[in-house]
Amino acid sequence: MSIATSNLSAAPAGSITQKPFGTTRDGVAADLFTLRNANGIEARITNYGGIVTHLFAPDRNGKMGDVVLGYDNLAGYEKATPYFGALIGRYGNRIANGRFTLDGKTYTLAVNNGANSLHGGLKGFDKVVWTARPIPGDEPALELSYLSKDGEEGYPGNLKVIAVYRLTKDNALKLDFTATTDKPTVVNLTHHSYFNLACKGDILSHEVMINADAFTPVDSGLIPTGELRPVKGTPFDFTESTVVGARIDGTDEQLKLGGGYDHNWVLKKDRAGECSFAARAYEPTSGRVLEVETTEPAVQFYCGNFLDGTITGKYSQVYQRRNGLCFEPQHSPDSPNQPKFPSVILRPGQVFKTTMIYRLSVRSRE
């Protein structure tokens, strides 16, 4: 991904603008919203899939660069995308064999990842057009809403979802998602941007820290075994800042199963549901830093192992293996079938709430 300079003079500080982004194959028009704060940080979001298409941030020399992977147009996202920048739901990550039992009833989901259901199924929240409402102000925001109808992709209940994207004064993209249902159901919403703080090449030189003492090992289908395994003494120990490429191609069985890092870390929390530090990435050449905070109990750290050079994205850049990394705040994969994991059940009268914060900064040369 080559560095692209944003037109920072196009709009005043604390602004949000809107323009057409194309029409879906089903004939539904989508729009692109540009949020900009007083510091020049700029996020572009489409109401197709709640996708963050661009995120511009300065390097240590003040040069702006687009730090997320994606496409220039709607057609790219419809044709082939590994969930670039998307709002993921109704259930982020995998559910084993596309089945779960709730209150004695077994539900069969759309299967789209081998034998499993992944990221909401064949047409998850990343593939629908949301109703959008711009919210102007010093911290511009975009509210997206969607009604996922009872039975959609096999999930029970009419689920009303509201997602608010806010660009804060301290250079964070803050995501607040809420949902309510009229029947018992399962919910696990997350965000799926692929970050590259160098704006080009692979992410193997990024230094990452994850605030977790344990992760959830997986089987050959990348379904958790149910074990919580301590990270100490393993390649999954990111309790101190570690270069991503240092151990990613090691002989550990879990690395081989994921093709590298594609696992769920269980975050250290003083209190369940608090919004706290989850992970940090630092890219030494540019000086850019990304910090992630969340109310979620876990985070999926994925290093673009399945990118294979078949996708040409923005700036005519061909995305090769490990050209981006993801921090997906979430409940653990397959939680509906894992009684030891925190519950993902949402019942009528309850409100699902989650917050994810992606804060951008720079570090001077050491």
C-alpha cells in the first residue's frame, strides 16, 4: 500500500461530509462519509457494511498516510474482500459446524468457512447497506442502524443494531455498538480493519503488545478447543512489545494451524465490561502507534496470513500475504458452544453494548 496524502484542506476541522459511493448489485445506493478532526486525522466510512475504507494519520515527520487496507470503490468490496474494515455480525469469528443450542432449541446457521459459520454467514452485517445519520460537531460521528430480521442467516430474533463511529479530539476512532432483540439470540459484534502503519509492504516489522496472559488454542478448523492456555513460554506471549515476524513462522503447532497468528487472546481485566487497554502496535520506520481499548473480554489478533496476491486494492496495490494486521475485539470464538467461555446470549429486555477504540499517535525516534 503506497502512502497517499489526504486533501486536508477540503473540509474544516471537526467536519463530516457525504458523497455517493456506488450502487450494490441489488440496486441499493451506498454513501461514503468523511470524518475529520482538528488535527487532520481523517476516517472514511461507507454505510455498506459499516466499512472503514480509509484512515489517514501522520508519521513522525507529519506526512499523512492511509493506514488501512481496502478498495477505492464499492464494487471491490462486493467482488472479493476478506472483511476489509467491516462491521462484523451477527456473530464475529467462527461457530463450529454452523450450529448452536439455545434454551433447548438447536439453530442451524449459514456455513461459509469449511464446516463452520464465519463472521455472520454468507451475508453478514458487512454485506448490507445500513441507514446512516451524520452527527456533526468537534468530534464528528456517524450513526448506522440496521434491523437483522428473525431467521437471517439462521439466527433467531429481530435484532436492532446501532453503530456509532466517532473521531475524537485525541485522534481515536471510537466505535460504540448497541443491540436489542425480541427473542433470545447470540450476539458478538466486532470491527475488522487491516492495519499497516508503514502504509506499504508487510507488517512483520511491527512491534505488538497484547494485554493478555492466556489465549484459546484451536483445532484444525480454527475452532477453540475450550482450553485457556497461558502465553508464557510460547510464541503467543506479547505481554512485552515483540516484533511480529520474530516468531510467526516457528514450529509451534498452533502457529502451523493458523498459518501464523490468527488466534484469540483473553484480555486481562480488573472488572468485566470495563473499557481498558487491549493491544498496541508500533511501526518503527514511520513512528506510528496504534492503541486498542475495548470493553470486550478478548481480542483476535490476525496477521493477514490468507492474503495471497489475488486482491488489488487502493492505489493499485496488490495485497500480499501479511500486508495487514487486525485487532478484533470480541467474545471468544464459538462461545455459544463453549459453556466455560463468557456468555454471548442476548435476551429481550437486555441491551448489548460494546466499545472499541483505535487511537493513533506517533513516537519520536529512540
